[in-house]
Amino acid sequence: MSQKPQAHGPVHFRLIAGLSLVELIVAILIVGILAAMAIPRFINAGTDARIATLQGLNASVRSSEALVQGQITVRGAGSPGQESGITWITLADGSAVRVWNGYPDRWCDGIGILQQGLTVPTGGCYLSSAPVKADAYTFYGYGNSQIPNGDAGWRIESAPNPLLCSVEYRYNGTGEPVVTVSTSGC
């Protein structure tokens, strides 16, 4: 009569070739812990992306100021406008830029048109604080309540607090423009 082999020690169930139930549970726990640590980083990715967009826009605005200054130095002040201190320069791509006493003006046809993705609305935008959508942000002209201090600038509308996720362009026709980045609402 043949005897059955007797089991010695705990019985392991093999679910997947090579893994016991205990090993599978440990692997699931490790993956769960790693996921719990990674999720907050992915949640902050949107904030980081908005801040990076504003930092890039800040650099672009400063470069635009230098571009206008360089063009004025090389080609002169441009064509005179109807208002005092206003001239118009034409860029190589044919864009007409409103310039106020040597710097881009605070309207969408001034500093706004110099940023990628912005198209000046039909009829222009002088004295208009209406929003103008441009790629990842929206431009507001001077005298609005959408940018800190009511000056011209851009904000990211998808931010938790768009007012504080913005780039402000402050210029009153004298001195140099001041560009301020607000990221606390991103």
C-alpha cells in the first residue's frame, strides 16, 4: 500500500508561476505605497507647468522690449501715431507694433502682439481692457480688474486663482516698463 507524502510546514498557493499569495500581497502593497507617493507629484505637475509657462512668458516679454529697442535704434522711432508719444514700428513679419515713448505700449497691439499666438482683434484694442485669448494665456489691456494693479498683462485662466497666476506689464510712458510675475495662484 502506498503512502501519501505528508505536508510539512505551511501550505503555499501558487497563483502565478513563481509567486506565492504572500509574495503577491507584498508586491501589491509596495506598488500601492509607491503610487501614494507619486500621486501628489503628478497633481503638482499642473501647477509646475503653469509657473513654467509664466516664467517663459516673462522672458519673452523682456526679449520683446529689447527687440523694440533694437529696431528703434537701427531703423528709427517709426511712424508717428495720432496720440502724443505714440509711434508705430513694423516688424519683419509685417506686424505693426504700437510704441509709447520708445517701449511697447500696454495694449494688445503693443506688448500683446509681440507675444506668440496673439492676434489683434479687428478694430484694434487701444483703450480696451477686453480679454484677448492667446495660446495658454489671456491678455488684458491697461485699466482692467483681471491683472494685479489693473495694469496690462497675461493670466492663465485654468489656474486655481488666475489673478495671481499672471504676468503684469506696468508702463506709464516714462522710465522703463516693469514686468512682474505672480505665481501664488497657480
